[in-house]
Amino acid sequence: MSSFLPAKAMVFAAGLGTRMRPLTERLPKPLVAVAGKPLIDHTLDRFAAAGVDTAIVNVHYLAGQIEAHLAARKIPKILISDERETLLDQGGGIAKVLPWLGQEPFFLANTDAFWVEGPADNLRCLAASWDPEKMDILLLVAAVAASVGVDSPGDFNMAPDGRLIRRSEREIAPFVYTGVVSSNPGSSRRRHATFFLSLRFFSRRLRKDACSAKGLTVVVSCRHAASD
């Protein structure tokens, strides 16, 4: 267990949002509102509450709208990683901002899932579970039974020691990935040329440990989930 809380986070906001069309034809997915708040604000508000100082946000599709929306935010401090010319995907996006992230562990987050907090702060629990001597990455996962909007048979099983095991093709798994990670910068640097943050990458390359989210997790992967 660790008392260290990452001061920086990278928030992925550059995607095309194709699965949420037509909502995203004129509005980038991170600005789609759910429960009266844009998805990216759900994520950034959680980071602010946990004490994260700086959030690096990558932009590509309808980038100007995201920049304008974030211009007034003070906490966390926003740094924009501009990918207008070339969409770098998640791995390339991380590699580009490694100099900004520094030497300490950091958070990574998508903007298509958020949670209603339970009895404890999930990000602080994630940080407290981080062990850099043993872990490459630590994923925040949620029980499928405590999640809304999950349209898959789950992502992972969890071993007694907290390690994640990717479900087999025809298996139903009890945990779903929330899109939030604590990562070792050394792991990212060693693999910066091919680092691709995806479930396939998690399942084959790195040791994967997990922290189980408390509360209700909402996954917004399509326009129907957003409207509901």
C-alpha cells in the first residue's frame, strides 16, 4: 500500500466519437452531457476532488470546442496536447507528453465512463493500492453488477492477489475496465515506441493489478447510453 497520490493525470479527449453519432457529428464526445454535466467534467471533477494538480488533455476532433470549454477551469490546471495534425491514438498520445508527466506515477483516464462515489474516493483508493516495485499498471475496475451501460460480457476475472486475468472468448467476466489507470512512467518509457493503451495490450504485455471501484459506475459507449 502507498500513501503517494499522483499529482498529474492524462485525460484522453482526442477520439472521433464514432459510436456516439449522430450526437458527435458537431460535438466532441467529451462534451456530451450526461446527468447535466459534460463527460470530461465528470472526470476532471473527480481528479480535482482527489487532489490532482495538473491534467494533460489531448485534443484532435473538434479540438477548438474542447479547448474553449476547458479555458476557464482552474483545478486541476489544464495542459493541452494538440494532435490536430495527426491523431496519435492513446499510446502515441502518452509518448508525446512523457516529458510533461515527469518521473512519478501518473493517472490515465478515458472520458466515456464515470462513477457515483461510494464510501471511499476511488482515485485515492487506486493510489493507495499502487506498488511501483511490483506493478507496471494498476487498473480501476468495477463489478459488472454495479455498473450501468455495460454492453459486453465483462473484461476481467480477478485472482485472489488482485492480478487481472483477461476473460476467454466465450466467458462471462465479473469485472469491467473503467478507463482509469495508475501507471509507472518507467513502463511507458521502456515501451514508448509501441505503447498502446488497450485491453489487448493490458492482457499480453504488462503485469496487470486491479483496484475495485466502489459505488455506481456509468459507462457511456453509445448514443443510447448518453440519452438514457
